[in-house]
Amino acid sequence: MITIVGGIYGEHCVRPAWDEVYGSAGRAATAIARFGGQVELHGIVDIDQQFIMESRAALEGFKFHPYIAPRGLSFEYLHGLSTPTVAGPIGAVTELKTSAEKVLRFGMMEASVVVDAEYAVYDPQSADAPQSFGANGSKAEHLALVLNRNEAGLFIGDHSLSPEALATTVADKQQAEVVIIKMGPLGALVYDKGSISRVSAYRTNRVWKIGSGDTFVAHFALAWMEEGLSAHEAAVRASKATAYYCDTQGHPSPKLFAGYNATPLEPSERYRNGFRPQVYLAGPFFTLAQLWMITEARNALTDLGLRVFSPYHDVGLGSADDVVQKDLQAIHDCDLIFAIGDGLDSGTVYEIGYARALNKPVVVYVENESTQDKKMMEGSDCRISNDYVSAIYQTVWEACVL
């Protein structure tokens, strides 16, 4: 039995449409139960969220122990990469305590969770100020931390260290037996009692980002705490299960997992050594909506580690004599193209064709054009996606293997 304590939140995404009650702990309970694990879930919910989670617990076969609040939290996303707006009472207003043999603990916005366990897996879930596992008096004989690289750097106050040094230092300071540092396209680094290994990420056709980290932690916790797999083996399974979730927006049973084929991502040597590929951002920028889209894509690609050349931001508006040669030279200089295809803007279509003539990889995000209008792009081996987040990730994955 795994005891899960953490946030149970409403989640609303505009595009693609998503309106559910999960949160980190709720999602982890579903993921573990679907894979055959025994789960006891503890979390703070309002009456409406309680009804939904109790129904899901009955369906999935896990136990649910709610703590009732006047109003629960909900997260509002425009898309899967947007920073959510949080509605509801924010702040650690209460303390939850749990004593169990095996505990999966998530950081929460509305409570501090004190754990006393033999085995514990902890995901602090904070981009700004992650709390150490033992800061509130939590104890575990065997502790595994699952962090992203930013959280690991915040734990020790130094973002300049290599992943190996980060994991070793975090393990020492946090008294953790296992430290996993998730590193996007570079997969995950696994520190296990002094030994270090790496686990590949997977490339998928689509990417449903909301909750992907929760899924990784859930499958790692089940494999490591309940099934006795090594930390490396548990992380391998977690990575593949996360790929399944991103691809399908669902959680696999063991049978579905066994039949799921995913392609490991194999970054190039120069990317592994710190090279940041440059992407040319093609798309119209003549209306406020178009400018918003260009800026959103530019920020997303930059946040995911790419250098971005944006004609609007880096050259600006002007006559053909002023801008064309600068833009074409930038296509020559870049490693690949990300193009926003809706509207079939003539300049964007030209840039796509020019890039393919130079044998540059092109990823096209296009939702609203016909098969006929996309024919030349498809026929020239562009990667085409009708989902914004998926297209962004396809660009990053394409860049990291060059």
C-alpha cells in the first residue's frame, strides 16, 4: 500500500479542452491504481471535488480520505505550456500528518505535509522556493527526491553545477538515498547511494504536458517502493509511462504499457555537451493575435533551451530591401525552422520552402488549413502538428538530435 498526500485540484485548459479534477496527488493515485498498485489518497478538497474524487476512487479501486475545505483550488491554463492562474485560497493554512510504511508526498500550496515513513518519495512541486523534505519535521528511513534541474539548484543555492554534482550535493544536504533530476530532452539523471546513471526521455507524436511530472513520480514510486526495483529501473519505467501519458492523456494498465512502443530520444553529442541550437521562428505578425502567437512561441522555445531568431523581434518591420536578405541569411544560419502555418501567410510559406530547399528541418504548427493546403509541406517532409504544445516539443526534439 502506498499512501499519497498532496494537492487535489481542479484543472481547466482552454486548448486543447480539458476540465477535470486531479492535481498531483489525485493523478498519482489514478496512475498507480490503474497499474495495479494499492493506494490510499489524502488531500484537501471542497464538496464538489470530494464527489468527483470519491467517484474516481470507486472506479479505479483506491481509498480516498478527504479533508474538507470551504473552497478548493483550481488551475486555469490557456494551453499546456502557459503559466496557470490559480483560483482559491493559497498558502499553507493547515498541517497534514501521515505515518505509513510507504509515502508519496507532493508539495502543496494549501498545506504542509509532515511524513513519518520507512520509504518516502518526495516531489516539492515548486519553481520558486521548494521546501526540503525534513524542513517541517518529516522523516523517512529511505528517501527519494524527484526534482527538476531548477529545483535542485534552488535546494543548494547554486545552478552552475553539473547534473552529477547537483545530484550528489542535494543527496548529501537532504540526506536522500536517491535523487532524480529531470532534464527535459536529456532525460533524467539518477543518483542511487553514490552511483549515477541516466535514463532516456521518449519522443511522442503528441504532448499533453499538464500532469506529466506527476505521472513520472507516481510510476517511479510504485516501482521503487512497492515492487523493489532499483532506482534506475524504476526511472526507466516512469519515463516510458510518462511518454504514454503525454501521447494519450491517459494512464496505462500493465497490458497497455507492455504493448506501447515509444522511441527513445537520443540527443546529439554536441547537444549533450551544452550546444544550444538556433530555431528560425516563421509566422505572420500583422495583427495583435498574430503578434501574441509569435511572442508566445518565442518564449516557449527559449524556455526549453533553444536560441530563437524571430524576424519581428530581431529585424522588425520594413521594406523588402530592409528585411528580406536579413531574414534569408538567418534561415541559412539557423539549425531548423518552427513555422506557424494558419492563415497561409505568403512570407511564411516562402520561408518554409526556402528552408526545405536548404535541407533544414521544419516543424509546422497548423490547426485550421485543409489537407490540400498542407500538401506541399507534407510532401517535403515537414513535421506537421495541429496541437501547439506538441509542435513546440517536436521542434525541441528535432533540434536536440541535430
